Amino acid sequence: MRVFYFADFPMTSIIRYMNIGLFTDTYFPQISGVSTSTQILSRELEKLGNNVYIFTTTDPKVKRSQYGKGSEKNIYRFSSIPYTGFKDRRIAFRGFFEAIEIAKTLRLDIVHTQTEFSLGLMGKIVARQLKIPIVHTYHTMYQDYTHYVMNGRLIKSGGVEVIVRSYLKISKRSRCSKSTSL
């Protein structure tokens, strides 16, 4: 069955909504532009009739007993540790095989990564294993923030560009604006 999203498409046609996996290292209760953007995207996709599942890191403010219930019902959290230098940000350290199994069970149609780090890599692996499309939103111009990590001694702006370019070699991509192109 093919998926079509056209407002003027004849109503007699079969339209199947999508099962979408959003992969992000940062999600509520963590407050950031990425978590807010991901939540807005999720809500808007759901308003269109899609099923949206968020794959993210654990957070000390979310008790395990809350997983899969209430506002956490479509959120899958993977074991994580605080990121060095940014204690309120987290990096997943396991769950890659579990994520593949969850994605198979949910019958994901597409993966949308929101990060270039642990959950972004997890999303790439899931998409590759399930042979489904993947898209990515590049939220942060990291080269503008290298001075926050060991005063810029760990990695320089040019090093960030190499890493991000390597990550973004997903498939064909389009550039939204000059500020997001590397």
C-alpha cells in the first residue's frame, strides 16, 4: 500500500497513516529547544492521524513506574548517563538491540533523528536494520559551541564539521537554508 499526503486527493482512495519513530537524546522533562521542537513535531504529526513514538534517554526526573503510562505512553527510554560538561544532557549507553525489536513491533515506517549522538546513531541502526527511510533535523550549530567543551581544547570548529558531515551521510538530503548547510 502506498502512502499519500495530499489535501486534494480523492477521499475514495486508501490513505494509510504512518508509524513514525522520533529519536532524540533530549526530551522532557529536560528543557531545551530540541525537546520543545520534538514535542511540537510529535503533536502536529499526531493531529494528522499518524502514530508517533519517541525514543529517548532515561531521565532521573521520570520514575521507571511512569514508563509507558499517561504522558509517557508512546515514549521509549533507554539507559543513559549524564554527558560530561552538560550534566542536564544525557547519552544512552545501551538499548540498540532493544530499539530494533521495539521498532519492529511498532512497525515503524520511517525514522526521524533529532540528534547526531547516541539516539541519532540508534535511529540510523534501526532504519538500516528495518530497511526503512530516515530523515534528520540538524538543530544545533555545534561549531558555535566548542568553547563550552574544555574551553575549545577538546575539539575545534573544523573537527565538529567533519564529525557532523560524517553523521549526515545518511542518504540523499536537501538543504533547508544556508545556515543549516555545512
